[in-house]
Amino acid sequence: MTKRVFSAFKPTGHLTLGNLLGAIMPAVRLQDEADCVYAVADLHALTVKHDPERLRARTLEAATLLLACGLDRSLVYIQSRVPAHTELAYLLESTAYFGEMRRMIQFKEKSANQEEVRLSLLTYPALMAADILLHRADIVPVGDDQRQHVELTRDLALRFNRLYGDTFTVPEAVHPQLAARVMDLTTPDSKMGKSDGSAAGTIYLLDEPADIRRKVMRAVTDSETEVRYDPAEKPGVSNLLTLLAVCSGQQVESLAYQTYGALKRETAEAVVEALRPVQERHAELSADPAELARLLAAGAATAVERTAGLMDSARRAIGVL
């Protein structure tokens, strides 16, 4: 039986090379063996202060890029266009406990330095659980920072099933073998992230080739001159070797360079070439707004249709239908 995979991308920043190599490309390959569902989780971006116009723009950009990267054989849609997400989130909030939400690591970290903490920051793990359970997902690929959320999802599904009857598929979190763990070019001990990384050290999927070359050529290395793969002792050089290997389809062990400059030049060109088809497809999709709107509307309509039965079951089980 084909497994169903669910994952979501929060549009809090521009998608990066790290997102592409670490999450999106593994997702593209997964389409050959699983039923894949991917959402742009714009509702999750409401948990902190935000600019509405920027959120709309980044949501559309993220959805377009997911299609441009090759997820066109998956169900791709924008979360807020499927009302069942928020309805199911409330049913799960009515199953969750305050203490569970308060203990979530991300809530502790993100609320620590805020004078005014939005209630949605506390409760959004229930929305994340709804995202997963709504699609009867079997598998949820996650990084280490999201494992706690999937554990909570499992707890809520099991509790709901125990209290109200067998309703939800209990998902399994998997930590996939990443194509690459891409680090920030200026601080190579930190992950390249769309919202946490430095602009100078982050390669965005829509960066111009000249900007990519400049960022790579300015990447931090070390005071030595030897080019070798050693993440502990030489994180900057190792990061460049990883990027070159993944973008050029080679093995890190097979790469040998005499100077840091040569390594940087080859890495920059490999990254430019790896992003070229993504940028070209993004330009094609963006050039036809009507067709793009049709694709995203069709994705949302399919998601509504697919999840209607689950919502009926959940409502009946908890007693509101």
C-alpha cells in the first residue's frame, strides 16, 4: 500500500539553497514512491508580528517555487485556502492540554523575548497537528527541531482515538537522509535558514547569478590553506565542499582543490547551474498569473475534496455533527 507523506513550508522568509538541498529535492525524489502532499503554511506565520502584504507575496513565491522545483507530481496548495485546517485545529485544541502547549520548546524560545505573546504562538502546534492528521499522513519528514511537534501530533491522535473512537491515522516522524546540511556561508557553524540566517551568508533560490558568486567568493573559510573535508575543524571549507558535491553530482571524497579560491569559484558555478532550471521554471510560472492561480486553486480544491471525509468523521466522533 502506498504511504502518504505530508510536509509544510512556512513562508516566513525566502526559500534558500538549504531548503532546496535539504528538504525540497528529497521531496521531489519521494514522489516516485509515495503519495505526497505539501502545503505552504501561511497561517503559521500569523503567530508573530507580520506584514500582511509581505506574507501574501512570500506565500505566493513559496508555492510557485515548490512547483518550479519539481513538486508538480504532488498535491501542492496554500494552507489558508482549505478551511478544514483551522476547524480541525480547534477540535484538537479541545483535546490538548494547556501544559502540553506551554512545554513546547519553540513556544518557550519564541516567547522568551516578547512583551506581547500572541495566543496563536501557544496553540499553533494544534494547527500543525491538524495539518498532518487532516490528510491521514503516514509519514512526516522532519528535522530535529520539529520532532517534538510530531510527537505531540501522535499524542493528540491517540488521545482523540481513545476518547472518541478510531478517527485518525497516527503518523510516523522520519528523519530523512538529507542531501546536504547546508550551513551559513558567513557563520558555517549555523544552518542556512530562510528566517534565521544572515543575508550575506544565505543563498536564496531567486538570487541573481552575480549575487550567488559574490556570496560564495566571500564565504568564511579559515587561516589554513589545506582543502579537506573536516566539519569539526574546517566547517567553512567543508560546507563549500558539500555544496559543490551536491550541486555537481559528485562525491565529497572525490573533490580535490589546490586553493580556497579555486574551490570557491567551482562551487559558485555549480550552485548557479543547479539553480538555473528552478529560476527559469519560476519565471515561466510567474509570467502567466492566470495559469498559476488555476494550478493553486486546483490544488486547494483537491485538498478540500480529499479531506472532507476525515472532517465528517472527526465531527461525528467528537459530537458536533
